[in-house]
Amino acid sequence: MWITSTAGPAASLELSLNIKSFLSAEDVVADYRAETKEQLLNELCARAAKAAQVDVQMVRGEILKREQLGCTGIGGGIAIPHARLQNLKKPFGSLVRLRKPIGYDAIDGDLVDIVFLLLLPTDSGGEQLNALAAVARKLRDQNTIDHVRKASDGPAMYREFIH
């Protein structure tokens, strides 16, 4: 399901500022190697748990529980695994571009090469929906995705994504 945004430049600025509040350049990785969805999610959960300073088993458990509800592969080679966590103080994001696309059971059946893992506090209310919506809007923008896919490294991917 693709949604087209009619938001203008002010909304774009607000969107990038919002994403900067939970995505840092250190949490963007180009040419990540993973052979399977399971391996990818396990490794991303471990990285996210360390960076967000929360228990890795809790992160992994909540991400996998969300995947069981329905695949987070949104189509176009993109996935947004996400979960709400107790003990998480603020939203946390991680963006990776896979070196080689993998099977992800996405809604369109395509292989996935861009993954944004998003962790949200359980008590964030509307903030959590805003964070997820901001990421989804960015990932639905074909120009942004094209630039992220062509970026030379993680810092360049970060610049393209928050631009």
C-alpha cells in the first residue's frame, strides 16, 4: 500500500527534524551483509539493543512478535521492522542498505535491500505514530530511496535520508 504525500517544503523540514531526533549517522550502515531475514533481524536487534541500552532479548522478542502479526516488508524492496518497548526512553532508529537483497516475505514478494528498524517507547502515545509515519513517508519517496540506494557509504546514506 503506497500513500502519496501532498505535503509541501515545510512538512519536509518538519519530517527531517523529527527523524533526526531518533536516527543518528552512527546507526546508518551501507552494504550490510545478511543472508536471511532471521539473521538480519537478529543482528539488527542486537545492534539496536546495544545502542539504545536495552535488553537484546526484549528487543528481539518484540520485533519477532510484530513480524508474526504481519510482515513489515512494505514493498519496493523496503522493510520497516518496528516494536514498542518498555524501558525505552525515546524512539530509536537504524537504517541499513543490504549488500545483497534478501527474501523478506514482503507484501509485493520482492526482495528487500533497505531496512529501517524502529524501536518506540510503550508510553509515547502519539509520538510513536509520528515517528513511524515519518519513516514510512520518507521510505515511500522514490527520490529519497534512489539516493539512499546510490549513496557511497553510511554517512552519505544518512545525509540523503534526512535531506
